Amino acid sequence: MIAWFRDASHWTGPDGVFALVATHLAYSAIALLIASVIAIPIGLYVGHTGRGKFLIAGTANLLRALPSLGLIIMLVILFGPVFESDLAFIVPSLIVLVLLAVPPIMSGTYAGVVAVDPAAVDAARGIGYRPLGVLFGVELPCALPLILSGLRGATLQVISTATIAAYVSLGGLGRLIIDGRAENDYAQMTAGAILVGVLALAVDLTIGLLSITLVSPGLTRRAIRSSRGAAHP
């Protein structure tokens, strides 16, 4: 495996590691973007209004129970006659990844809105905030830590599961695992698995650092610990 990583030919070219990582990230980013556009508004609406709570739990449990590999193969069969290009493989892969990412993002958004301090909401209403003002001015900023937490969970799942796109002849780091298995090249398979894990951890760390920047310090435990330390030197 170490020799495989040290071979420069494995890193460059259309089938090199850098190209596979770029493709893997592209699929994952598109899926997460689509899932966020779907899941965040639903989570905000249900959390803000209290209507359709069953939708969150029911949809989340249903989507989590879907078999990803079986679903992607079925969708490829269905979309094959519709598309004559690589879209016959890309669209099914993205659909599966979106379905996988929606539950944690939606649940995190809903939980974040529900967990907002009612006193803050009442205060906003008391000074004349309209419902949308309360949602976007108070509830959404306060819910941001849990929204980002849900996004982090979805990101890890999507990046890990995006390897199945290789089963339907698409790119990404899954190619190293699938092709390695076909050629009995276990060094390549192991390298592919390690690269997927490293990529997932790197993206997770990036989102974690982004959370520190986006979330108000008053909503983080770090701020609470700092204030306690200042009070008790």
C-alpha cells in the first residue's frame, strides 16, 4: 500500500487520485446543496409553526431505511432508456445521495429551531417582530449550531456513500475500490478506502472550523467556559 501511494503515476492523469478526489467532491457537493435546499426550509417551517412534526420523524426514518446500493441500481435501470449520456448514471447517483443527506439536515434544522429559548422568541415578538422576522432574525441564528451539526453528519454519510457511484461506472474514489477488487489489487483497494476516510475527515474538519466562524460566540460552550474563567481567575 505504501508503494502504491509512492507511485507518482497514481496521482496524476484523468484516473489519478487528484482527479478522482475532485469528482468525488463534486458529486458530494451537488448532492449536499440540493439536499440543503430541500431539507432546511422544511425543518425551519415545521420547527417554527409546529405543524407536520410527524413529517420529520416519518420522512427521516423512511429515507434512512432505503438500501442505497439497491436503489441506485434500480434507478439506473429506470433512467437508462430516458438518458443516452452519462446522465443515466449521474442522476440516479445524485438522487440516492440527496435522499441520504436530507434526514440529518432536516432533523438538525428542526431540532435547532425547537431548541431556541422561548424567552428570546417572546422578546422578539414583544418588540414588534413579525413571524418571518422572528424566524430569520432569532430562530435561524440560534438554530445554526444544530443546523451545521446536521450538515456535518450528512456530509460524512454522503462522502462515504458516494463510493457506490463506481458501481454504475462513474468516477470518484470508489473507482479505486471497485477496480482494485476486479483486479485483486488489494493495495489499491486499501488506498481507496483510506483516501475516502481522509477526505471525509478533512471536509468534516473544514465544516467544524466554518462553524466557529459562523456561529455566534454566545451560542458556543467555548464562550461559556471563557466567561466562567474570567469570573474565577
